[in-house]
Amino acid sequence: MKPHHGMRPHDIVILLKIVALGNQQWMNKDLAASLFISPSEISESISRSQFAGLISADRRKVFTQALESFLINGLKYVFPVKPGSLVKGIPTAHSAPIMSNYFSSEISYIWPDISGKQRGMIIDPLYPGAVAAAKQDEDLYELLAICDVFRIGKVREIKKAEELLKEKFKEKNKS
């Protein structure tokens, strides 16, 4: 195994995609195609996640409690973000549909995307292919938007995001 030099942003997205799949069977090439990442990078990512204690030795089961703890408590420190300029794109963080039902704000956060219809401040996604992957998978989109709340949200938003993350993880562990 290659030496572990820390997690990378797309490692989180890969773990979230596995969670989003629930009990569906998958292969590395399936993850690669759906996330716009090379199969070798998927393999290396899963190895890093296994070393970090976020996925089982058989590389099939994400340890959702450990991942949840990392997302809630560490994501904003390991993969911080600052809002950028105003552009059109896809809503994320508290502006995403999963969160906007609970919060209203004059400031919208978006991932830049030419097909996006909402205007807001740019939040860089965890990796460049995340927007395209999220457009193809509603569950992944919701999980990534929740993660952006942990990266940039206020206390009240983070508390609600925690609840929603726990619900989503519980729901996906059943399916």
C-alpha cells in the first residue's frame, strides 16, 4: 500500500457516493464513471479511507459514525472554503433545497455551473467533478450540500445539517 499522506477532498465525495448507493452493489469502475474520477484514483482513495478508519477492510462498508464525526467536526478545518464572487450556478449549503426549507437568507451559495439558474456567491465544491456527479445523483447532491453547511454554515445551520446527515445515513443504511 502507498504511504498515507492525509485525506483528499475527493475521498469524502467517494465515501458519500458509497453511502448514497445504500446496499446497491458497486465496483470501482462504477464509482469512477459516476464521479468523473479515474478508477486508479478510486482505488487509492478507498485505501486512504481504510487507513483512516472510515471504511471496512473489505472496502464495502463505510463506517458512517466515524464519517459523520469527521464531517461535522473536521471538514471545515481540513477542507475550508471562503465564498467567492457572484455567479450563476447550482445552490449548495443552506441555499440547497434540502436546507432551504429550514432557512431563508439574502445570501445564496452556489457551485458555479453554466446550466445553473440561481445567482449566488461561489463555494468551491470539494473537487471539480462534484457538480457533474451531483447533477446525476440527488442523494449525493444532498449529502454534498450538507457538507458545505459544515464548511461554511452558522451554528443553527450546522445543527440542522447534523440532523439531516444523521437521517440520510440512517435511511441509506436501511436500503
